[in-house]
Amino acid sequence: MKKYEIMFIVRSNMEEANIKNRVKEFEDILLKNNTKILEKKEYGQKELAFEINKHKSGYYFLYHVESNDSKGIEEFNRKALINEDIVRHAITRIKE
């Protein structure tokens, strides 16, 4: 099983319910593609180190996941790149 760390930032000018729906949508992408979520952390709203697409802050989320293949990770990456609610994301493979 390959392990990954996924960090993503959701734009802060959304209502709380919409943020939760967006996060749930991205969790579902992982789960539907046989990626197991081992741990998830919500760090809340933080100020960005620098402005990204006119956003000065965002809601930070960190996930540790594992999967036999990279299908779920690739789909998460694809959707995060085209979704305007995701300010920034990073996916890192964890070597054991």
C-alpha cells in the first residue's frame, strides 16, 4: 500500500456549510476510488504566506491516506486543479 499526505486550502469567502460540502466532495473522490483515509485534520482559517488569486486566507485541511493504486490520488489532483474553491493543494507520497 502506498501512503500519501494531501494538504489543501479552501477559499475563505464561502459559507461554512459550503466549505463542509466541498471537503465532503473531495473525501468522496478518494473513497470512491479505493483510497482509504487514515487521518484527517482541519486546521481552520489561516492567513496565507502570500496572496493567491486574490485570496489572503483560507481553510486548511490535511489528510493521510493509503491506496494500492494512484487512481484516487490522480482524480483528487485533477479535480483540485479545476475547482475554483480550492486555492492550493499539495500531494506528497510518504516513503516508508
